[in-house]
Amino acid sequence: MSTPESMGHSSLRQLQGVGFGPSVEGEAIVSRQGFNARYDLDRDQGVFSRPGHDHFGLSPAGKIYIFTTPKGGIATSWALLDLQQRGLAPLALVCQRANPVVIQGAVLAGMALLDRFDQDPVQFVRTGDRVRLTPATGLLQIL
Amino acid sequence: MALALDAEQQAMRDGRLGEPLRWAIEQQVRVGEFFGAQRLVAVDSALIGAEVGIMGEAGLRQIEALAQAGARFRIPTITAACSVDFERATRYGVSQSQVDMEHHLHRLLRDMGCIDSATCINYQTVSPPRFRQHLAWGDTGAVAFANGVAGARSNYEGGPASIAAALTGLVPAYGFHLDAQRKASRVFEVLTPLCGTADWSALGAWVGTQVADYWTVPAVVVPQANPGIDDLKHFAAAAASFGSVAMFHVVGCTPEAPTLQDACGGPPPARREQVDRADLLRAFPLLSPDCKPDLVVFSAPQLSIPEVMRIIACLGSRKVAPGTRMIITTNAQVQGELQRTGLLSQLEDAGVELLAGTCFYVMAPAIVKRTLGAHSVLTPSTKLANILRGAGYEAALASVEDCVEAAVRAQEVIA
């Protein structure tokens, strides 16, 4: 598969996936790692706390958080609601293939989520890109 | 495609059977439709993940609202490990307020009809699963065990989803409730002999890391494999923890895999991924050779009676050395049996600390780390080692026997 570097980052402006939740627009924070709220986040502060995490010390709050795959346990489904009510949650979640725990959490929190893309979103969106999610049609657009 | 509901299910969704059931089934319908489920299926038990440590005040308020609205669980519902040992947590620096919140939560859950066993090894103690039984279990290691080892059927049901299932007695029929989803598409051939739970835990970590996908089912081929239930329990927990794996086969050992062909539901893939000893060593971090572990922890999952007996046998008449702490976590059922047979006081006399109803990594790991002044930990559980690395520990794996030796001799066993 072509990388953003080899094909030109701007050449791909949208990806087709499957979505849930409200349409949202915001800044992307893209991780090349998996995600689990227990393993990776300091949930008091809402920042990535796992040593070696590619956004260590940063917060996904209010951003469209794009990651590779959910990891491990059940913690994420409660944690999304808790983070959201404290203003620390991402605006939306994007990954190539979600597991049930992430979907259950997004449904509980009413948070937008997209997965099952025709191309891997981690390869095509960069941290800082402005993106729009339209879950009803499954569309992720880089603005 | 819309998920079909029968008359009672539609009444739940319309709110005619009360707000808790409306709240529950609405989530289930949305999740089910996202995954293309066409119906809901009845489940025989729920294992619910509810601990204040992870659900926070938002989750606690949700449970309060359900309890106040008269919510009652329809099926046998067991609590998964909670975030404190109620008797001992404050000794480890956990605040009384967190213990009180956890008490409050568990009282609410009991009022709703919960069997409050606080265990992640319900499959070894209070509610063993049955072949082809549909379940709504929350703890991911327990789900992987139920699917893989017992041939039962469950998806990962996270905290709110497992409570929803306990209320409705139903789950959306997708994923591992369906025959087609349970077939292996990747085959791992193990070339090294496996000895003890730590080896199986390392294999689970390796396979989980390679698979890294909930929807992919691995089949493991281990020549002359004769794993015990505790070996498979550690494999399941690690594969789930490292790779979100919820279903697996060990050919010749697990019920849906008498042969590799059966595991794959037809001709196996041409490629077999070979696993040797070096791969297992890569699956977990090592302490540096000159580092002495501050803690030796047996946890994740909670220990069974045979696992505790193994530790007692390794200890013999020796005691944990000064400067090292050895901690075991288990559930109240195992603790009760240890107490009844005099083994608990034997462990305590040897300087071993027991925690019940929790798991080491769920009990306020940052606070406990500070209280114990601990930096390094040795454990036979790759799941624990991995999670504790995230909490800032240096963590390494060793066999149960080597972990005990490290604790009593207070010297490193890792070369």
C-alpha cells in the first residue's frame, strides 16, 4: 500500500468506512499504536501516560482520535463516558476495526465512531489535520 | 439492516417495561445494528465489569439511576474483580473514600440481584460455562476462556453492555455467538516445549500481539500439548490482553478443535506461523540482570486453589526475604478455602500477602506503587507485566518456581 509520503499526503481526501453517532468536525490526533483506556491513559488528567506511547503526555480531549486497534480489556467502555463527562474525552474515535468494547462505550457516551475503512486511516491522516466524520454515510474527510 | 425484535423486546425498547430495560435494550440494538446482528439471543449468565476505579463517578451515577428506577437482573449475574480488597485496600494507600464508593456501588449491584463474587475466574469457581452456552461476560480473559476452552459463546461485553445484558437477559447475535465467526484463520505452530503457566502466558502474549484483532481467531498447534486449565487460563488472559483475542483453539485440547481442520472449519491456511523460544522471550520485557525485584506478584487472572498450592509447595518452609514483597490475588471463594484449610495462615506466616476480590493492576496501581515504594516487579503473568509497565513499573516474567525463588532469596533470577 502507498504511504502518505510516497503518494503525496493531499492525494487522498476521504476514506469510506462504517459509522455510528453524530457528524463531527475537528483536529485529528493520530496514533500508530493500539488503545485501551486502562493501559494507556492517566484517566485523572486525561493524558496518554504509557511510556513509549507516541503521544505520551498529550491529551486527545476534543480531538478526533485515530488509532490502529483497540487493545485488551473492558475498561474503555465505562471510561469513555467518564472522560466525556469530565471534558477529557476525544470528540470521536476512528480505527480500522473496532472491537465490541469500544462500540459499547461510544454508544453509551453518544460519541461518533468510524471503522472498517477501505484504507487504513492511520496511514492517511496526520496529527493536526482537520477532519470531518459523517457516520451516517461512513465518510471520513480530510479538510 | 434493522435488528428484529419480538413483542417483549419491542415493549422493552418502547419503555413500557420501565426505564432500566429501555436504557439497556436501546444500547444493545445500536451495538447490534453496528455489527449487523439480525436478532437478540438469550444468555444464561452475565459477568459484569463494574468498579469505581474505571467507571468513575459518571458510571456510578448511571448505576444509581438504574437502581433507583427499580432495575433487577433477569439472569445469574456475577461481578468481575473490583478495584479494591475491601478489608485490606487502605493498607496499600487506597483512600477510604474510594473504598466507600466501591462499597456503595456493590450494595447497589446486590440490590439489583447480583451475585457479588468479585472475580475474574468465575469459570473456575462460581459459574463454570457450558459448551455452546450463550453468555454475556465482561472480563476479557474470562470471555476468551469461555469461548476457547469451554466452547461457550460470548463477545466482550464491557461494563455498561454486560449490565444491559444482565437486565434484558439478551445480547445481540453477532461475533462469537455465530458459528462462522468461531473458525480459525491463522495457525501458530509452537516449536518449543511449553512448561507451566508462565510459558503459556508468554505464548498468549505472542499470539495476541501477532493477531491484534478481536475478529481473528487463532489456532495453536503445540506438539504433545497437555495444558492444564490454569495454563489455558493464562494463555486466554494474555491473548485477550495483548491482542483483544476473544476466541482461540488449541488443537487436540479445546472442544471445537479436535483437529486443525475442525478448528479452521475446512482446509487450514497454507501458511503456519512458527513460534520458537526466542519469540516467547520477545513477548515480554526482561528486567536488567542486576535489578532485584521489589515485588513478586501472582495475579491477572486471580489464582485458583491449585495455583496457590503450587506456590506453597515451592515455598516449603522458607519465608519471603526482607526488602521484597510477595503478593497473591484471588477471589473470596479461594480465600475462604485457604482459610478453612489453614493454608492462609501458613502463607501469611511465610510473609506472603493475599488480596481477595481484586486484581493487582486494578487496585489503584499508581497509588499502590507509591505506597509500596516499588519500581520493579517479577510475575509469571505477561498480562500483569504488560499492564504494570504502563503504570511505570519495570516488569519481567519468570516461571512460578523462579518467582518464588526470587522472593525468598531476594536476588535476581533473570539472566
